[in-house]
Amino acid sequence: MCGIVGYIGHRQAAPLILESLRKLEYRGYDSAGIAALHDGQVTVRRAEGKLKNLSTMLLREPMTGSIGIGHTRWATHGRPSENNAHPHRAGDIVVVHNGIIENYLELKRQLLKRGTHFSSETDSEIVAHLVAEKVAKGVDFLAAVQRTLREIRGSYALLFLNRRDPTRMIVAKNSTPIVIGSGEGEMFIASDIPALLDHTRKVAFLEDGEIAEVTLGGYRIFDGKGKPIKRPVKQITWDAVAAQKGGYAHFMLKEIHDQPRALADTFRGRIAFKDGNVALEDIKLTVNAVKQIKRIHLVACGTAWHACLVGKFLFEEIAGIPAEVDYGSEFRYRSPLMDPKSILLMVSQSGETADTLAATDIARAKKAKILSICNVIDASIPRKSDGVLYTHAGPEISVASTKAFTTQLTALYLLAVALGRKNGKLKALEARKLLRDLMHLPHWIEEALKLEGEVKTLARDLLHSRDFLYLGRGINYPIALEGALKLKEISYIHAEGYPAGEMKHGPIALIDEKLPVVVLAPRDRYFEKTISNLKEVESRGGKVVVITDDAKTAAEIPAFRVLTLPKASHYLTPIVMTIPLQMLAYYIAVLGGKDVDQPRNLAKSVTVE
Ligand code: AGP
């Protein structure tokens, strides 16, 4: 996610803003910038790369002004570059933005028709133009922003400066955090608490749909209809590190809870619901090209490989396209049967995993088309791809992949629908149903997260187990694998995932009263069979934990513990089933005193073979 900082007070804004942006570096970014207003003149300095580049620029060309805004950018629309860095300026207006403007394409078309010239590839610049044209017609600064917010759709934290009005900043929020800090004769605005702690612990959080006017004297908050809102000041007691985790004990838990936002941001702006289509801005595939696809070769490592196993079901059942899945470390040493009608689809959070990246040379040699799903704009894997579908999970700090995984599944789902629509396998009516289900997904995840208390208790009960077995069937079998990987990589307890139907072919010999067996049992076509599997385990004294979505029969299931999830659609159930497994691994590791965010021997991105 991007970082936003604003200042109005009696001190020079630029140095303060730069320091505050440094406190947001943990969020990850690829460029940065600051704007300051002095004597009716706006100065903007922007630099690609790390803050030291911006700092060097400021040393060379200092900025004056005691009102300013700053930004660290995590690119979502438009590659990392100085030109795409924020702040963006249009006329008298300067803006910094965190989030995604869903309807930016239609707004950009309208502005272009009005003769607007754009200087960046970003969705954010559009907002500056929309406010600037209103202010240029004499509309009050605050009113111009209020009217603009009624035109845009999406997630945003927006902070504006107006060259003609050095007395105030305007800030607006929808789905993306922003907080106002009250100092002594000075005011601060930031995306996150850590940026404020050097100056104040008195904060007021904006809520969705709200807008605030911030002046030297304080702030006024209004709702979407312009009604003033009283928002009492809160006193922050966190220390700086706790503040970076948003009050969560670890980044992993913060990122587990960030999933509803991350999933919504990943499909936001890509669903053309009316005609049941999916807009994939960075994947240009003609209908003819899609109809010719003979096979999709999914290649990834670790958790991303588990996402690919689910992707196989999605491409074959939704788009009718054969798919096969390989570990990157295996694919690179075999001779896959590929040709110009093949697609290589790499899935990678970091976009830098060497074993996955190696697949591109093989695909190129066989003239296959190369696509990728990635969380980091312009990373090595997207740069070597013909097309890319970016997840909008935001930076994932914890080594254990959580929101990256579920947003990868969301991206695979979007791609399967897009391909199915293009090759004619998926009719508009069915596609609208799948897209409606997708829009429900953040709600289902919110509901699944409510199991946290029960999962923490279960973790305490299973804490001293030395081995775990995770069982799943069909599209949920990969989730059993993912649950096992989550546990072993952060708690160092051995675990393995298995297809439930395979128990009788060996693993059932492992069953005893000390072995927890976690069974994924959604009410799907495998349900009866899975229940009979778990009875086999139960009858041999195994400690069965069942995760189901069928509240009715949950009570009748013979098990050590039953966790009941909300009923989701078939193809999105794997994502919902993942949530309790992430939390189970987290709490077992925490209760076991492990370094959850930085487990031993592991790196966030394995850039070597
Ligand atoms: C999963 O929790 C691990 N962090 C690891 O398996 C990871 O998924 C794998 O290394 C692939 O990384 P990538 O998605 O960045 O390519």
C-alpha cells in the first residue's frame, strides 16, 4: 500500500514530511514525492526508488513552505517511475492517493474529451484534474472535493493541497486508512500511526465516506452528505513497532486480517458485471488467440504452487482449458510439451523467485505465450511476461504468505472467467453468477475471521502435537497442502496435506490419539465420502478437527472439534477454507514462542536456485 503524509504548522513542511515517510517505509514502495506550498507557489519533488533519492534531491533543491503533502508509492496502475510518482498536480490542485479508482478509465475518457492533458499513467492523476476543473470555475476547495468524490468509485485515501488556499488541506477516505494527528499549533495527516508518533499521540481516524478540512486550528469532519461529524480525539499508547503492525502482535496477523480489503482491491475495477465480463488491463489476448489455447502450464513455488493447483480446477471447469501444474524447480529441468498454442502462467508474490522465473526461457524457446500473476509491479517475472495480472494485496511483510495467496486465487478466478468468456465456454448469465459470488467474497472472509477465538483455543489444545495431517478433496485438496505448509514453516511442527481419499492407501497407518487430523469438509459433492474418511480416523482414536460450511450437520459430525465457516460458492470455498488454517498455524506458532514473521531458515523471496 502507498504511504501518505500531510503537514500544516509553523515549521518547514518538507523535512518533517520526509521523516514521516521514512516511518512508513515498512509498507514497501517504489517511488516517493513531496509537494510544499509557499507564497502562492507549489513546489513538487518526486524520485523513483528509495527515499534517499528524494532526500538527495531535497538537499540539492530545498523546498520551502509550512504546508505540504508527501507520498510513498506502491504501484498499482502505471509502472514505478518519477512521472508516475505522487504528488500529482493539475492546475492549482496537488493530490496524493492511496487505493484504486475503479472507474478511472471512464473518467479519463471524459476528461480527455474535455481536452485534459495527462502527464502520468496513474488513476490518481485523474482526481487532481477533476478537482482542479471545479476550483478553476470558482467552486470552493472543500466543495470541489466533495463533488469529485461523488464521481469516483473505488478505494481511496486522498489528500489535497490548493495553490490558492494555503490555510487548509482536504482529506477524504474510503476503504483505505487515513488518520489526523493534532499537534501543538500544527496538524498532521498520515496513512498510519507510525508516521505521527514523533509529533503527536492525539489522533482522529476518518471513516469510510468521510472528508475532513484540516487547518492550523484543527479539523472539521463531514459525512458523504456534507453533515458535520463530531470525532473525538483518541490517545495512542502504541510504541512505534506496534504501530507499524497496526496494533496487531505480528505482521502475519495484520495481513490475515487485511484479506477482505486485499481481495476487494484485487477484483475492484476489473468486473464489468452488466455483460458478465472481466477487464484485465495488462493482459491483451484476442478472442482468436484464446480460442487457440491448447493448454495452460501453471508454474510456481511453495504457497503460490498451491494456488496453481486450485487454478487448474478453475481453468478446466470454468474456461474449459486443459491445465497442468509444475513446481518451478521441476519445470526448469524437464522438457515440457509446449508450442505457440501453449500458455505459461507463472504465479509469484514477489515476482523474483528464481525457480519460477526460469520457466520463461523454456516457454520462449517453444514460442509459448507467457503470462504471470504477481504482487509487485515491474518485478522480474512480470517484466519477462507478455501479459500480467497484478494482485493488489499490498506489501506482504511476513515471510508466511497469507493475503498474497488468497489474492492469487482471486486473480486466477478472474482470469478463468475472462478466458471462459473469450473462448465462449462461459455464457454471460453464468459469468454474472460467478462475478456476483466474487463480490460476496470479502464478506465471507470477514465472517471466517470471526472464528479467531475458537481457532486460538484449538491451537492451545493442539500445541504439543508433533505431527499433523491435513485432508481435503477436489478443489480443496490444495488448501490442505497450504494449511500444512503454513503450520510447518512458522511453528516447525511437521505436517502434511493429503487427498482425503488417499488415507486408506497408507497414511491411515499413522493414526493414533496423538495425531491431529484437520479435515476440510465443505458441503460439496465429496461431503459424504469425506465424512466417512474422518469416521475411519475417528474410529482409530485419531484427533479429528473438521472445518465445514454446513452448520446444520456440524453438530452431528463425530470430531474432536468442528469449526463452521459461512457457506460460500463452490469455486471460492478454497479461499474461505484457507482462513482458519492460516490462523491455526499462526496461533500454534505464537503459543509455541516462535518468531512468526521471520521463521528460521526462510526468506520472503527465494531469488536463488
Ligand atoms: C509461503 O508461505 C512461503 N513464503 C513460500 O512458499 C512462497 O510462497 C514461495 O517461496 C513462492 O514465493 P513467490 O510467491 O514470491 O514466488
